[in-house]
Amino acid sequence: MQVLIEQWRLTIWLVGVPVLVGVIGHFLVFALIRKITRRSKNVVDDSLVRHCYRPLQWTVVVFVIRVALLAALPEEIPASVNHILGLFLIAVVSWLLIKVVYVFEDFLVSRFEVDVEDNLRARKIHTQLRVLKRIVIITVGVIALASMLMTFPKVRQLGTTILASAGIIGLVVGMAAQRTIGAFIAGLQIAFTQPIRVDDVVIVENEWGRIEEITLTYVVVKIWDLRRLIVPITYFIEKPFQNWTRVTADILGTVFLYVDHTVPIDAVREELQRILKESELWDRKVCVLQVTNTSERTVELRALMSAADASKAWSLRCHVREKLVDFIKTKYPQALPRLRAELDQPKSGEKQGR
């Protein structure tokens, strides 16, 4: 009995001291990082403390306990205790790796901001980051779970049996998970080829909106009236859609006017130039007024103008349409669309019909 008590005391001493030293060292390191973070306002340091403090703390504790036990009493440790410590170590290391992904995300987000005028490159990075982050998290989780299961002998034997019949099982799983695998591959295609990016302006199912979120299975489109359109990610690989910001965000806007043939084209063109020069929505690139069609009653005028993005182009079109209509109505009311008719007067000496 005395010998057993002595062994337990030795075990507690050999395990407790390293664990205590490891926890204190971990605390001191993160306390130093927190002080540096408060002074420097570094995004990486702040993100490291916010995401990795707890998982790294548990990783240090479990690792030190296992190493101390193996170094002190390698033959007297029960197999079940060693097994449980191994499972905990796999879990906390996986947890730490996932949190490191979040730190990397915060670093890139701070380097490439979307809320700027020219954000094409930033939207590319954000799109790839969001898709790849989910892939890495799922991959780490699956590998961790598989590693934990493979530590059980019976599961390892089951794995060998499954590998022996992998052909049949692979066929069944492939047929059952065809859509899931297709969505996963579509997510990878979008991440690297990027037919769409975060904050792209698109027209999907005749709805105008912006790409708000991209996941491995679906895409969220924020419609102009604040509705959300949820679209399967395979939609953007298999079906045509409009992307108004694929290369650049600038876009041309059009305004059509239908007026009488007597309208002075040059005067309307000068008024269009004046309206655009006074507007902050115009980007000073394109200003064109053309006669695009005529009929027996009206003339079709097309005003073409450019803007930095689709939202500004829409507001600019409404503004120009309102001002041009008011200009024609005020200055040239005779040029508004009208219906002409000619009445024949009876000649002298002719009898009028009853």
C-alpha cells in the first residue's frame, strides 16, 4: 500500500510540475501578445489571441500530460488512459488547426478590403477564401474523425474489410452522393475560375441583386428590395446568367424618349450634356444622344451614359429621364408626341351629306 501511494505521489509530481510549467508559460506568452496587441493594433495578433487562446491552451495541457506520463511511467500507464489522451490530443490539435484558418482569414480580409472603389481583386480573394476555408475545415474535421476512429482496433479491422470491397461501396456511395459531389466540384470551380465573386452584381432568374454569400452548396443573392434568393451553386456552372461586374464595375445606362418629329435634336443633346456634367453620378466617360428609330408618329431618342457601378447607373438613368422630359415639356411642348389628323373641307357648290 505504501509503495502504491509513493508511486501515485511520484506520478502527480512528475505530471503536475510539467503541466503547471506549460500552463504558466502559455499564459505568459499570450499575456505578452495581448499587451503588444493593445499597443500596435495588429490584426494578426488580435486574431491570434481571439481565436487560438483556448485551443492552444488545451493542446499544451494534453500534450504535456501525455509526454510526462510516457516519460515517467511508460510501463505502468493503462492502455485505456493512453488511448483517451491520444484521442484528446487529436481533437485539440484539429481544433487549433481550424482556428488557425480563421486567423489566416482575418489577415487576408484586413489586407483586401471590399468597401473601396476599385475592389475587383479584393472580391476575387474573398470568394476564394470563403470557399477554401469551408473546404479546409471540412477536410480537417474528416481527417480528425477518421484518425480517432482508426485508433480503435475493431474499427481498423472494419476499415480493412471496407477497403477489400471498395469497388461496390464506392459505386453505391457515388450514386447516392452524386449531387453532393457535384456541388463540391462546382464550389471548387467557382473558387478558381470565378464566374461569380462576392459582391458581384448579377441577374439571376430575372432578378437583379448582389452576391452576398458563397458556400459549398448554395449561393445567396441579395435582391435590390432586400429579399434573398437562394440558388444552388451548380446553377452558376450549368445555366447562363448575367454578371455586370465580371471585369469592371462600370456600366452603361440608357434612357429612351419618344417625341414628335419636330423635336430639335441638337438642343436635347446639349441639355443631356449639361445634365450629366452637373450630376455626381456620371463618371465623365460616355455621353451620347442618338436617333435610334422612327415611326409614322414618333422619333425614338436613346441617351447613353456611363456610371461607376450598376446602382449609380440606375439612379443616373432615372435622373436624366426626369430632367429631359421636363426640358422638352417646358421648352418645346410642340415636340411632345401627338396624333395628327387632317379634315377635308367640302368644296363650294358641293352638297353636304345628310
